[in-house]
Amino acid sequence: MGAGGIGSYLGAMLARSGVDVTLICRGKHLAAIRERGVSLSTLKESFSARIEATDRPEGTKDVIIQSVKLYDLVSSTKQMLPMIGPHTMVVPIQNGVTAAEEIAAMVGQDKVIGGTVFINAHVVSPGVVSSKSEMNTIFLGELSGKVSERTSSFEAICRKAGIDARVAENIKAEQWRKLIPVAGLSALASLSRQPIGPVREDPQLRALYRQGMQEVASLAAAKGIGLEPDIVERMLALAERYKYDAKVSMLEDLEAGKPLELDWLSGYVSREAARLGVPVPFHDLAYACLKLLKR
């Protein structure tokens, strides 16, 4: 649902392995996929996959990967209601830590599992998708923390397709592990208008990136989210695995004049930290500077 860069990436990988996939998208991207499928280029391979695509969410599905941006989450979830049956599993893979709960409030908690992805993929041109990282990890987990047959089955389907799927015992912790680097990098890349390479390699920007991550880690600790003591250094090392010119999606949205996911990233960190009395000066400043651009 919402087959942009990541949705099209996952759809192409699954379709190539024989899974029955439908991409919900629109405009020129939809027209191109209908005509010639999705062309996917990664650091390891390039291939094309024929996939059914439509702009009309209908017909009950077994699994719905909800992959729209956070600012479209509510409206798109309403649109996908015709696809949700008694046994449908909805997998939100948005940035941030609130998407599963927002969707569950609309479709029922029993229909939703938690998800998060470590995939860098974007639409280069209609029907053409590029990934600039060797990672293609998707974490899945029941909101209750239990391991279920449905998450294990979907993990196996993804792995067969070449996707590094992992069932997490604590999906909330995995979502915070991603929020730590994504919130800081999204803000810093948008403020400096730089891809990940300069942020990673300029000493002052790297120091600010570390600060931004440490603030989110401190907030996680205040909320009782158990993470590794060296989580910031782990995530800093993870940044080395992206190509120099890889861009975070919020910078791409900013450059394209689209809405921003700011309220769910630095905005969320700033608000929640204020509520709990945790100092987060980097994210306070980032939110104050970027909020006038978010629309």
C-alpha cells in the first residue's frame, strides 16, 4: 500500500520469487509499472519484475505492507479498508515508533503487527527503483511480544525472496533502534541539505549526528526501552554501509517540495522529551528550524 521506493523494492523482490503481489500506487509510476513492470537496481544486482499494479485498493489480501509516508498514514489506511478481511495481517513499516498504534486504532489491534525496515530505496523515474545500501532488513513482531505463526510464515516468504526478514521478540525496541539514527540523520541532512556521505565524514556534522542519536537513546532509556549501552556507536558504524550519495527520505521530500515526516521524528522526540524532562537540544533546534518547511 503506497508503492514508492521501499514498497516497490519489496514488491519486486517478492514478485520475482513467485509471490502474488499487487502494488497500490498512482500517476506515472503506476502507468510505467503496468506497461513494463518494476526495474530494480541494487548494489548486488539489477532485474525487472512484472507486477500487478492499481490505484484502487480492493479485494481481501492476506498481507498488506503499509509503506506510505507518515503524513499519509491515516488517509491511506482508510483507503485500504476494503482489502482487510478477517485474517488479513497489516505490516506498517514507517519511520518512527507510532505507526502500528495509529493503524491499530483504525483497523483493530489483532490485524496489525509491528514492523520496521533498514532499506534505502527510492524511485529514480517512473517504474525504476534504486537501492544504495547492501542492507535490506525488515523486522516483524507481534505488538504483544509473542512469536506467532503468521509472523514466522511471512518471515519465511521474505527470506525466500532474498529479503533479510527477522521476527523480533521486542519489535518496539527494534523501532527505537531505527529511530535513533533516522531522527538525527533526517534532521541533520535536511538542515545541511547533504546526503549521508558529508554528514558521516565532516567532523562537525558527524559530532552533531552523534549528539542527535544520543538524545534519542536517552529518551528511549527514560521510557524504559531496553537498548544496548553502545547503541549510538553501533548505529554510527551502520552509517558506513551506505553509499556516499545516499539520501534520507526526508531530504528527498524537502527537495521535492513534499510534506515532511518531521512531526513523527524530531517533533516526536522534542515533545516526548519535554513531557519526561529529558534534554534534547539538537532535536528542539531541528524541529524549530524545519517546522515552517514541513508543509
